[in-house]
Amino acid sequence: MTEEEKRQRDLKDRKFYPAEKEAEFEKKGLEQHTPQTAHPSYKLAFQDKDFLLREELRPVRFQLELLKPEMILDEANVGSTMVMYGSARIPPPEAAEEALAGAKDLPEDERKVVESLVAKSKYYGEARKLARMVTEKSIIEDGKRQFVVCSGGGPSIMEAANRGASDAGGESIGLNIILPHEQAPNQYVTPYLSLNFHYFALRKMHFLLRAKAVAVFPGGFGTFDEFFELLTLIQTGKMKPMPILLFGKDFWSRVVNFEAIAEEGTISKKDLDLFRWVETADEAWEKISGFYGLER
């Protein structure tokens, strides 16, 4: 009996060819150059990029962008994540002196902006330290890795998060996004966990699907968007509570008057308990470990 005959009698053998094999058959068929095989309509749908990018295929692209990262993280045994949000503009401490030197001759308003960003470089250090601490814990439950560091994959605070995990010899996730201006993944993201998105909505969903704690550092519109959506999800009961650590009370209290929002009555006073103020990585881990009853 030939190998092919054995396979045909195997009860576990699939009777349909996998898509990869079908693609090979298509390639052979295209070697016959005819008007029919040359026309785009002859391409297999899943191999037809122009077709997949059509306006009508947006729901399919949504599904693919939800499914691909989910499968990759499942296969990597990622059970939960420690998500870290923050600015893409805050310099690392080692670049602070150079940034200040370069700002000396700038107009006063521009120089003050640089000085303000440099003053926040301490949060780069705290983000890096927190990511290192969490990664060093190497918590595994039911064969799944817990509190795997996850950032937006870009520079500054995001880089600090991935860098801290790398310092501890661990892996970390980067959820990057295609923007009109180039944004490459930072060098500390684990390559096979470096994921790329077209849709902000799907990226934000993946930030939170596995999140067990979220650290929010000073940032801009993107950080605000992610932070306030998270608060809304928990406030409305769409998500269960989790530790939300807000780094930098001076910054956040200056740019958002949380107390005033409550006083105006548009949120409840108790909604201010959805997050906790912290300044250091040690404080953040103390609150996370306290919430989950973990060893400190």
C-alpha cells in the first residue's frame, strides 16, 4: 500500500486540502497564460490583495485584525498583561542633558516645552523599573504567563516599558499602529510579539482583552483616549475593576480637574476611586500585588 493510499484510509486525515495547498495549485494553474487566468477575477479571494482592500471588505479586515493578534498571543501562552500607556515624547534620562543643551537657543516658549518634557524623564525611569519588576516576578498560572508587559510599541514611555522587560531577560508585547508619519517599533519589543494595526479601535481592544493592571504615565491625546475609555468601561460595568495606576499627580491634576468633574455632577464622586495615584514603580507594584493578593 502506498503512502497516499494509507493517508486516504487514515480517519484523522482531512479530505479537503488546506488553503496553503490550494494556493500551490493556483500557482501551477497560473503558469497557463490565458486571458482567463491573467484576469484579477481568477485570483483566489484570500490571495487577492486588491479585493481584500476594497471598501466592502472592511468587516472582514476588522475580523482579521481581531483574530491574528489573539492567535499569536494565545500561541505565546500569554494569559494576562501589564499594560503601560504614556507619551511618545518624553526623553529617556540619558538624553535629558543633550535635549536641554539643544534647547538653549530656542525661543522661550519652545525652550520651556523641552524643559517640561525633560522634567518628566523620571517617568521613563519609573516605567522601565516597573516593567522590569513585573517581568522578574515571572508569574505563571495554569501554564499561562501573567502580567506580560504590553506597550504601544513606540518610543519614549512605550520604549521604557519594553526596555524594562528586556532588562529582566523577558519578553514583551508591542501593539504598534500604522500612521501617516512613520512609527517603527522600538528595538526592545520581542519580535514575534511585535504586532501592527490599522484600526485604532481593534488596537485598543487588544490592549484591554488580557489586561490585569494598567499603568498610565503623562501623555497626550492618545494616552487620554486610552485612559478615559478604560475608565468608562469600568465605570459602566462593561469591564471588571482592575488596578489603574496614574503616575504623576502634579501633571494630571494640572491638565484634568477630576474633582471639578465630580463637583459638576457629570461623574460620581466614587468614580474618582477607579484609579490610584502613584509616583514610583514600587508604589504601583504594591497596589497591584495588594489587589490580587500577590507576594510583594
